[in-house]
Amino acid sequence: MSRRAGKLAKTVAASAAAGSSSSSSSSRAVFPGVEWQASSKSFVLSIRVTPKADVTEIVGLEEDEIRVRVAAVPDKGQANKELCDHLAKRLGVPKSNVTIVSGDTARSKRVSVTGCDEERLGSVLGFSG
């Protein structure tokens, strides 16, 4: 029974990945830790945050998450605000275009960025080739 469920899940996932017309929110991987969400016209970044660092900086990729150190403490959203402000500044987008989708109180977060092109994003995150 579990094999059938597994096969069904794989079939459903494959048809969704193929871009079936019933799927309204298509996404594709752009870089490791980065997805393009066509429905919201934004990039969603998987980020691992380290608070209370000496400086705020984008460190690089670690296990399919973008590692970011922030100088702020994780108290009353200070580290989240600094993360969003830093990403907005580095990516050249307004602060309102960078929002935390999930992980408000966790170190692993999903952050949405709108108004940034793929080339700029790759350059800032160190993926340009």
C-alpha cells in the first residue's frame, strides 16, 4: 500500500513539475536556495540566519541555504528587520519588496524578494558565472 502511495506522490509531483495547467503557482529553482515564484513574480530565498554577529553580511551557500550573519540580536524582530534591510540594500530594491514568508522566529527562513532581476540576484549572492 505504501508503494502505491509513493508512486502516486511521484506521479503527482512529476505532473506538477511539468507545468500542468491546473497548477496556479509554478516555481523553478534558479540557484541553490533560490526559487522563482511565477504567481507572485518574486524570488524566494532559503536563508539560514546567524544573529549577534560582528557585522551583517551574506556569507555564502551552506546545505542549500544562503547563510547570512546579522549583527542584531534576535529580540522583538530586530534581527529579521536587519536581514530584510540588508538584503534590500544589497539587491537594490525598496525595503518593502523584501518580506519574510516563513520562519519569523526560526534561524531558517524563507524570504520573498520582488523587483530584482536574476542577474543582480546571482551577482549579490555569488552565483554569477
